[in-house]
Amino acid sequence: MILDPILDVFRGKAVTIPPLDGAFRPNTRLDDLPAFAELTEPDNLLAADGRLLVSSGNAILAVTAGFEPVGIETFQSPVSALALSPSGDLTVGLESGKLLIAGKEVSLPAEIRCITALAYADDGTLWLANGSAQHLPSQWAADLMKKGASGSLWSRAAGGDFRKVAGDIAFPYGLYPTGADVVVSESWRHQLVRFGATGNRGTLLTHLPGYPARLSPASDGGAWLTLFAPRNRLIEFVLQETHYRQDMIDQVPPAYWIAPALASNRSFLEPLQCGGIRTMGIHKPWSPTRSYGLVVRLDRDMQPQFSLHSRANGTRHGICSVAEQDGRLFVASKGGDCVLALDLAPGGF
């Protein structure tokens, strides 16, 4: 209705978020799993040459059950994205905005400064997600609180230069090539969007209950989607309050903003919402929360089939990446400082 924006000033506007229902029905599957490996803030996962690689801060490590993670390579800047080319070249995006392929730095357009995801198509085309034109990957909360939509999508044919495919994307965080197209997770708009090689776009999945992060292929042609934080009524309300939000950004340290988080309940200075406080020593699993753990299985049409959760009272939060390898699903919990492993064989669920 065309008068709605005007009438909202007088009647108020309801703050609603999608329910966790259907394929998103809550469970404790992530918290029930033992840790496969423990390391500080694991971010990107990559199955390469029979090994499981994981980025942690400035380093890339190989993780194996029962053994300490082994360092593979260290950089001068935190690792923000990983991919493996069809020919086996390790491709690394850094917080500083640099891109390395097989150890060699690749020249990038000046506009690319926030590499959040990398993915290769079967023909060798490299897709790159540039999360924001103003912020670094680690400053994602600032981009959300300023309602950023300056992200962009780029592609590079084998041996060619990068070209801009599309812009005005609200923090692209995950990539999943499908033929000549690519599926992009658009975090701040809570949706998955398919982009063609010419920049045409079509929405595949909307109204997600959280902020989507990276996508990775599943063995049967579907995909796995991670959501790194939940949507929250208090946060949605703050996003509508321009002056309050600006005062918060100017006066409060980012760790204590009313904003999504990769982990919570670590400091008494964190913002709380009624219902999210412990009652009689119990933290209710259904209580409002700034952090959560959520992995979603998508079919070939990018529709959700089922999900794996670490609820409000859990510890395996802030999941930004998963990787399927040899019948197992590996899950990196950045907020829980561990990598999990789930058996995908019948009975594994």
C-alpha cells in the first residue's frame, strides 16, 4: 500500500522475524557432536588433496582427528577466503584485500578491498565476492549497522582479468557456481540470489531466519548453507532507529553493540534482551540471542531440506563455513573455537 510508509509514523511498525520451523526446526545436533579439532576462531574450510584445510587468523592449517593442527602457510594478514582451482591451485583472499593464487599475488581492481568468498566454476572461472566498498571483512558488523549495500560480484576467466558482474549487493558472503551462473548469499537481505554472467539476477530463497554466510557443494548436487548469526527482534528494531544506531556506533565499542555476534555470554557488558537472561541458573534454549549455530541442507533447487543447530544456550555458534569430504560434513564454529565432524552415512542423523 502506497500510504504505508506515511501511516507507519503514526501507527508504528511491527518488528517480525521468520520463525524457526519446518526445515529450520531447532535441534541440538551441533552441540551433541564432539570436537574434531580445537583451534582459535576457525573460519574457512576447504577439502583439498585428501586433507581438510582450515583458516585461523593469519594461518592456514591442516586438521586431522586426534592430532594437533599442522600449519601449512602463514600470511601477514588474516585469511578471509579460500578456494581450490580445478587444477589444484590454492587460492587465498586476505583481510588486506590481496588475492594469492598458488602463492603468487594477483592484480585486482581498486574497488576490490573486502574479499569475503571465492569459488571456481567447472570451466576454471573464478568468482569473487567483494563484501563492502567501505569496510574490511572483519568490520561486517559496522557494514550491517550502517545498512551497507555496496558489495559486488566479480569473475575472472582462466588467464584473464577480473570484471565486475554486479553491484549494490548487501554484503555477499557465499558463492556457489552452477554452470555459467553463481548463487550468492546476500547477508543483510537474508536471501540467496542467482546471478548470470551478464549480471542479471533472480531471487531463489528469501526471508531466512539468520544472516547467510558461505555455501559449499553437497555430494548429490545440492548445497550446504551456513548462517553465522540469527535475526533478532531487538536488532531489527535498532536497524530501524537511525539516530539511536548512529549514537551507538559513535559512543559504544563494537563488541557491545546491539548487533549480531559470532559468540555471546562472554561478558557482563554485552547487551541483553528480556528473556535472554538466565533464570534460576538456566539459560533457555529458545531465548532471544545475538549468536547461534545453524547449518542448512539445500536441494538442487536451493530449497531447505533440514538443518543442524546450536541453540541460544549452546556453544557452537558463529558458523561461517562447512565442507563435505569422504562422507562426512566438517563444520567450523568460529564462535566456539572448534571444528566439528558429522557422519553423513545413513543413521548419521
